[in-house]
Amino acid sequence: MEEGTRVGTTPTNEPRRPIRRILVRFEATRGYGALQRAAEIARRERATIDICGTVRRRSVLLSLALVGGVPVTPDSLEAEELKELAEEMRMAVADLPADLGIRSFLLVGNPRRKLAELLAAGNYDLVV
């Protein structure tokens, strides 16, 4: 095997498509590893990063169960979760190099569906 060739890859002389737009699904509970990897790639490739954070819709019954029967609207729970997620995203972005182009999205709904909608609407070269 030639030095520098990875197992399972076929060397080609075709140029590699440049990476210009990267989408990252932000999940604070999993740490910032994906965002850090995306930042490394973005610096190397001079790409931009879109960070997507999602909050699930809450049902009225779940809202009542979460607060022990005290009336709370699903909208107020979602608003509180969005506020917390926005702050976590701000802290994560603050740790990245200032010269990166970064946009963020806060969405409410099914995370997989919302990510699929972003992928369909955007022209992303890489999802991390």
C-alpha cells in the first residue's frame, strides 16, 4: 500500500469539491465537539457555519405534568427553552475564532424534520 493512502479509499486525480457552507445541529447536552470540528474545517476551507438549535413542541398535558398541575402554556415552556438554548449557543459561539462567518437558527418542532427542511432550503456542502 502506498504511504498516505487510507484503507478503504481509492485515490483519484479528480479535484475535491470545495466546502463553503457547513450546517451544525447544536445540542448543548452533547458538548461542543461538533461545533469545534466544524470551526476547524471552516477555518481551513474558508467556509461559513450555520448553527441550528431546536426545541420540541410541548403538548398541553405534558405542560401540566411538568409543573405539577399548575397551569402553564406550552408556548411559555417553549419560550423558556428557546431562551436557554439561545444563551447556550451564544456561549458556544463566543469560544470560536472571531473571524469565522457564523449564523444561528432557533427552531421549534421536530428536530429531524426541521433539519431536513434546512437542508432542503440551504445549499450546504457539509453537515456536522
